[in-house]
Amino acid sequence: MLKKFFWLPLMIGLCVCLLVTDKTIAVELDEATRTVPLEASGTTVTLTLEQVKRGKRLFNSSCAQCHAGGITKTNPNIGLDPESLGLATPSRDNIKALIDYMKDPTSYDGSESIAEIHPSIKSADIFPKMRSLSDDDLFVIAGHILLQPKVASEKWGGGKIYY
């Protein structure tokens, strides 16, 4: 009988800790953290908490198979970290550039289309997961990619060291 009463407060305490922890994470994503580059000109946009959640969910369901943790499994030298995105041609370090890439991807140097080997809207007939993604979906996925370096720090795109 005593064992039953011991476990009940322990389980209630664990549930309370989980609820408090979940709310703490949401509070950490303040407006400054959720502000990401919109265009190469320097214009920024602040993502809503709903856009952050949707972006994470869509990234995990559509992109994370090859880009978990911001890496690129098919080419570990090129990740989704800010440095790699900024050094690409054209630069892919803002939302509009990432949307363009997700619609019609090109090689890292921008010289050729890779739509037949990389999931994209252009190749949605080959990659079914891309068929149902709208421009709004691409926007929040791009926002997620640009937000992660602020949240996960050096782990995002860090490769095997972290993942």
C-alpha cells in the first residue's frame, strides 16, 4: 500500500516538471530570436510562434531524412549552417533564397540544376513529399532553417560531432 502512495506524488511531480519545461522553451524564443533575414538586401521578418512550430514539423517530415541537425548526408562538406548557406552561389542565407532553392535547386556553385536528384517543387513528380507544400510551407521551412543556428548554436550543421 505504501508503494502505491510513493509513486503517485513522484508521477505528479514528473508531469509538472514536463509542463514547466515545455513552457520555458517557448519563452526562450523571443522576438529577437525569431527574427531572420528575409532578403539579401538585409530586410528581416519575425516569425510567429505558430510559424516556428509549423516550420519545425514540416522540416522534420520533408527534409530531416537527409538534413537532420542541419547536415547534408549526401555531402557532409555542405550543411545548412549560416556559413555554408552564405558561401553558396547564389547565397542561400535568407528566406527568399531558400524558397527559390526549394523550388528549383542548383549546385553549390549555381552552375547547374540538381532538381532531378534533390527534392524540390520542380521535381515533385519524383519526390512526392514536395507535392503538397505551398509557398507558405516553404516560407516556414526556410524560417526554421535560419532560426536553428540561434537555437541549436554550433550543433546546427555541426555534423558527426553532435549527431
